[in-house]
Amino acid sequence: MSKGFTLDIFKEIFLSSKTYTWGEFLDIPDENKINVYTRSDACGAAEMWGKYLGKNQESLMGVGVYGDPGIADAVKNDQYGIGFNNVIYAYDIKTRTKYPGMEIIPIDLNGNRQIDPEENFYSSLDSIMAAIQSRQNILLLLQETCILSQKEKPTDRIILTFIKWVLTDGQQYVMKADM
């Protein structure tokens, strides 16, 4: 946690078919293999992670797992596992803390192999959102856009109720981004 991983380390882990150990990247005597998890389905999180690594979702290596909850569960249940996910699957929206068994590997933004105070914003949902809003980390500004579309004006009551909820009560679950 004090060193974090650089972009180059994440590239090696997620873009290579080579098997790595945790010790290779942590500079400690640890022969435990890194178990890499990625998404098996098309999604924005995987596409954004691939873009950050200079590739696309199809370039990501690892065991394919379906859905955000699937990735979170796979990593939580594998002490040597690593994956990526949307922030909301790492932090509890009510307590604003990381889910039990979940840890975030800090990104060493300046490549000095230590997490400096300005790079250390992973302790809570509020601190990571503050980093996004202050633009400390351009990677964190990569966000998915949700677009609701339909060929014709919806008439189904359930669909209309859902759209109304998204535009009203559902907005409380969306963090405001001042861009």
C-alpha cells in the first residue's frame, strides 16, 4: 500500500499472458501468483481500464468474470486476486467505507515507487470523490456515460416509471462532477 503500482506495472499484469508473482512487483520474497480477473462481458469499466492501459477491453488478460458484482466477489474471495471495477463496487454508499475484504491498490502517479500524500486518496468514498472533483487524478475522471434511448416514445408504464425515477429520485445516487 505504501508503494502502489505504476501504469507500467498494471500494463504488465493486465496486458501480458505471462504469470507474475506478487513479490516481483512488491520487491519482497513472495512467490504467490497474481490471479488476474477481468470482465467476460462488454462494459464501460473494462473499456476505460483498457484505454488507461493504452489498449481496449479485448486486450485485457485474465479470468473472465461476468458483471461488476462478479469481479468484486472474485477478488474478495481470492487473497492473491487482482481486478478492476467501478468505484461503487469497492465502497459502500451508506457507510462511505470500503467493503470488508476489499482493498484498492493505489496508483503511483509520478512513478517514484511510493504513494505520496497527494496520491493517497483511497481510504473512503468521500476522499476518492474529492480527488475526482479536484482533478488530482485524470484517470479518475474517466467516467461512464449512461444514455437511455428507445426507437419510439416509450408507452410501457414500467419503462416510464424507471425513466422518471432516473431523472428524479435516482439522481441522489449520482455524484456531481464539475467539469
